[in-house]
Amino acid sequence: MKRSLLLIASAVLLTYFLRPFNFVPLDLAFLLYSLAIFNLNKDIKTASIGLFVALPHTLFGSESLVPLIVALGASMRMEKTAFRKRLNEFLEYYCVYALAVVLFVRSTDPVWKSLLLSFLPFSLMFLIQLDKYKWFFLQDAVFVSSLTCLHIIGQYARSWWILIAFALNFVVYRWLLDYKMKTKELSKFESNYRDFRKKLAKLVEMVDSTSQSSSIYESLNKLAEAISDLAGFKYVLMNVLNRDLGVIQRVAQHGIGEEEFKRLKQNPPPIEYVLRFTQERFKVSNSYFIPEGALELPAEYVATLLNGPMEDEPDAWRPNDMLIVPIRSPMNEMVGYISVDAPLSGKRPRVEDIQIIELVADQAYKLLERSQLYHDIVTRVSYDPHTLLLTHSAFLGALEAEIERGNRFAVVILDVDDLSNINARFGHEAGDQLLEKISDILRNRTRKTDVAARFGGEEFALLLRNVTKSKAIEITDRLLEEVRRIEFNVRVSLSAGIAMFPEHGRTAQELIKIATQALQIAKMSGKDRLMIL
């Protein structure tokens, strides 16, 4: 704030010395030219870019308007920038070029005037934003000298070919900067690749050194520390999904502190809490990055470890940014996750860093699987062994996740008609064979995007994604027809009830209740049919 006030005061004082202001039509053309020059150069900001506007403008336009036109071009780049930052950039350019013009108009020697108007703004802009401009100092210095010579010549012979020469200089300047940026990006890629290989080597070494005789907590804490070291995050939290209890257990951490970790362990969120994060729109690699403000987070489940953004940049890591890296079983089921905070770089995560954490997550699963404490939790079967369809609880998890995504879908509950009579007449073994045949149809005759589950003893459930009511009826009716064709000792049929999201409900419980009611009506209406309320 103090810096902004100082810039405003300087701008007011320098504006007083710039009087009088004489606007000519050519100044409007130079404003458009300034906007074009700065927008063409918005991806590579350098200390000399304003000179391509200021120098020809003093030759052909109103000198007193040069600072305003340069500052407007600099601050009106077509990019996402906060108003405060744009204002500071405007004031910086205005003050620098106003000072140069004030000295310029009070000088009489043409050579000295050109030197003042070129090297003074260049030097001041370079010093003001040294961290941004240092990579281009040599190229800038060469072109400033070239532009100064053109300006000296222009003062003696004001001809339109001078403007063409300035424009050609800018074209060559852009070409050289593009070449340097591509070279720099290639160098950065090679550096990142070498860094990635070093981190992989460290990871292998760390995994080899993790003793199987260590307790599960010691081993997981070592992994959390490894994530902090390899991916560069100050805080790491490892979690396991306990589906029996329906909660997320906090199992290991690095950097958070015992008191805060204890608070998080004592307030385990429900499993549904993590489902809101695993949306396709947040997906990066095989993980999920949730930017600040994208979702509302309950305070009791979150460790807020930062008070403000680590840097004042668009890609700076912010207090409520979240990175969720799933811990998955060999069946690709999410059994836990790793969350991180406060990257040492101050930036939002790179894909390479996320992939490193994903590799550590694979090792975390192996440790959890080997442990007596967590083995049953993470190896819990999500598929019914007889039908190879999802279990009841796994289907509910898929249903909750689909509700979080907010897309239109249908829930279908199906029941085998007269299965108890079939079991009594032909034996339970025959009944099991029939269930397997029906399961094959539900698994193989539905779309790849749909989900089929064994919902109960003789009940099945379907999740039909992205369907209208008529499409859901069409798919269900086709499946019922397929079941009728099963070759068995007696005629086989299903009854079905359908519920639509969001028309029939916005929670899993509401949708299943409506679908079950529709199923009961289908049963009472004579069976072998579908109903939708």
C-alpha cells in the first residue's frame, strides 16, 4: 500500500512537469500501436518493450502523452491479472517514462536526448522487476542501442521509413526472444527430467530401506516424510477409507504437528466427504487438484495451515487448495488417499510432482496390505465372488460419487421373480447358477459406463449414467427381455423399479427408496415388468 501511494504521488508530481498536454490525432494511433506491441509481447515481458512505443512516439506524436500511452499499453494486456497489479504496473511505467520525458524535453543535444529517453527507462524498469527481466538483459541492451541510434537519426531526418525501421526491429526482437524462450523451455525440460530421475532413484532407495520389521505407523510416517522430501510439500497427511465404520481414518503425517494431527484423528469425516473431491473436472494425472473456492469444506475436517497465498501470482498455492492422491488396490478401488499442503516452491503442483506422490501411494498400499491392522480394510472385496458384480456397499459408493458429479442418471433395482420357489423346487445350487446367468447379462449387456451390482440375495442394482427417462426404460426393458431368453428348467423373469436423478431424489437413500417402491408396484402388478413413478 505504501509503495502504491508513493507511486501515485510521484505520478502526480511528474504530470505537473509534463504540462502542457497537446493531443493530436496521431496519438490515438500510437495508443492502438502501444496496445498491439504489449499484447504481442504479453508472454515475454522485458525491460525494453516500452521503448518500441516511446521512441517513435516522441518523433511523431505529443511528447507529454508518451508516459500515458506506454503505461496504458503495459497495463491493458489481455491476460488474467488482478486490478491492483494492473494499477501498480500502470504507475510503474507511467512514472519511469514520465521522468524520462521530463528530462528529455529539457535537454537540447539530440544525442543526449536519445540516450536519456532510451537507457534511463530501460535501466529503471530492469531494476524495478529484476527477477522477471534478468534472463533477457543482453538481448535488451543490444536492441536499446539499436533503437537509440534510430531515434538519433529520426531527430535529424523525420521520415516514415524510421517507423518502418522501428517495426522491423520489433519483429527481429520478437523472433530472438521466441528462440531464447524455446531454448530455455528445452533446458528446463531436461532439468526437470534429470530431477525426476533423481527423485525416482531416491524413492527406490527409500522403499528398499523401509524395514518390514518396523511398525506400520513408522513405515507410513517414513513414506509421508519421503513425499515431503521428493515432491517438496511441507505438510503431508495419509488417510485410509474404513468402509466398515463409514469414516476416513488419519493414519500418518509429516509436518502437521501432534496436536493438530490428534484433532484430525478425533474428527474423522464420513467416507462421502472424499467423494466430492474425486470429480472428473479436478483430475490431474490419476489424482485430483481442487482449487480454492471450488468446493465448500467443513472446517472440522480440514487442517488450515496457511493464512494467505504463498506468492502473489495466478499459479500460487492458496490456503484452501487441495491435492488428493488416491491409494488404490490392484482392482483400482480407492482404499485411501494422500493429501498435501504448502509446497516449498509456493506454486500449485506440477504433473511430475503429482506422479512422484502417486508412486509413493502405490508403496503405501503395499504397506497397508502387509499390516495386520489395515489388511482387512484395504483388501476388502468390492465384488461379489459368485456374480463378479459390485457389492452392495461398493454400489452405494459409486452412487454417491455420481451424485457429487451432478450428472443425470438412473437407478434401477431388479428382483428375480419367484427365486424362492425355484430354490425349493430345483435346489439352491440351481438357484445360484441362475443368478450367475442373470449377472452375466447385466455385466455384458449394459454399456461400459454403467454399473451393475449384487444388491441383495435375489436383488440386483444398476446405475445408468447420462440417460433420460425414456432411455433408462429402453435399456431396462431390453435387459428384462434378455433374461426371459435364459434357458432354464422354468421360465425366468425379472421385475424392475426405476428412479431418476434428480427428479426422484438428490441422495442415494432417496433414489433407492423410490426405485424400491417402483419395484414393489411392479411385483404387485403381476411381475415380469418394470415400473417408474
